[in-house]
Amino acid sequence: MLYRDEAIVIRTHKLGEADRIITLLTRQHGLVRAVAKGVRRTTSKFGSRLEPFTHVDLQLAVGRNLDTITQAETQGSYAAPLGADYERYTAGTVMLETAERLVVEEREPAVQQFLLLLGALRAMASGERGAGHVLDSYLLRSLAVAGYAPSCVDCAHCGRSPGPGPEGGQGHHRWFNPSMGGVLCSTCRIPGSASPAPETLTLLGGLLAGDWRVVEAAEPRHLREASGLVAAFVQWQLERGLRSLEYVER
Ligand SMILES: [Zn+2]
């Protein structure tokens, strides 16, 4: 039986003499591991279409264990622009790895995660926005889609609203703890909580919403502080650290 889907190539590894197992985030079938036969031969009909960071249209044949890729057509390749820039490449690698970790259901549609990753790869490859901002926004949004959004305004523990700020706008609780799910009021704070600047919490909300006006208006020190909180939050949520996060300069 054959089926079609579009996918982003997450990773590949060698199988036997000439084949590879390709890990794919597909739109309609979630995470799929499929065999690409003969892909390591120079004469392969697949060429470089099954490299990580490539958006492909696929035809697959259902197999007993792994499906087999029978056709692949490139829709967009982000490998070259990302490969030319170390910061963008490492950030892109973290995105692929995060998507693989967050899409746990196989054979189930993963449309939102697929579109989020595709949009983030395009933004990362275009170079129009800072690599760190694209990454941080992607991490928060993909966690939110998976059901792990951090609380950026109301207390993550008791739900209390911080009320208005000193100048009448949105106020902020003072504390943030990844293990508690985000910001904390003074009553719920636990030892070891961070005490970020109010501007950093506004920025976190902007990253989570994909609101680039907020992100672009932010000062570097708040961007740095937000990146640290995002990294801590992601690592906590995924239980063990994403290996590639260690290589992202913050
Ligand atoms: Zn509270």
C-alpha cells in the first residue's frame, strides 16, 4: 500500500551498505522513520533530497516494520543557508531535535507542529530575524502546542493575576521557576526561583505569541535574560537536556 505526505527531514542514519533510515516529521502521520534504499549511492534517484532541513513531498510504501520511501520531491531546502552560518545551523538543529522529542504520537497528524517547524526553518534560513529570537520563539510555541506553555503573566501555581503595573499597563509577578511552570507570585515562590526584569517577562509573552514587534523592541539584556529562562524551561519540560542546546551561544 502506498501513501503520500509532506515532511521535514529531521535526521538520517546509515543502514547496511547503501541505504539510510530517514526520520521525518510528516504533516499527516506525525513522526515517521522510513527506509531510503540506495540513497548513499552517487547514482541515487533521491540525490540530496533526503538531507536534514529539507521539506519534501513523499510517496511511501507501507512496510512490515519500517515504511520505504519510493518518491521524494523537494519543496524547500534550508540545509545550504543554515550550513553557511554556525549560529543558525546549531539553532536549527535544536529545532529539529525539539520537534522530534515533542511529537510523540506516530501515525497521527501533527499539522500544527509541522507548520510551526516549517515556518521557523524558513525564518531561520532567511536571516531576516535573529537566530536566537527565532529559536526561542519556536521553542516556546512548540512546547505550547504540545501542552506545556509557560505561564508568563498569572502565577503558574495559584493562578493569581499580577494586576496592573506601576504605569498602568500589565503588571508582573516577580518570580520565575521552570519547575513550577513559569512565573510565581510572592506567596508561591520557591527557593531558587529567578527574579527576572518585568521587561523580560513581557518579552517572554511576545516570544510565546510570535509577536515580533515586542521582540524587536526589546533590549539586548532582556533578550539574553529571556533566552536563559527559555532554555531552563525547555530543559525542565523535556526532563533531560537537549544535547544540541549546549552548543547554542547565549
Ligand atoms: Zn501564586
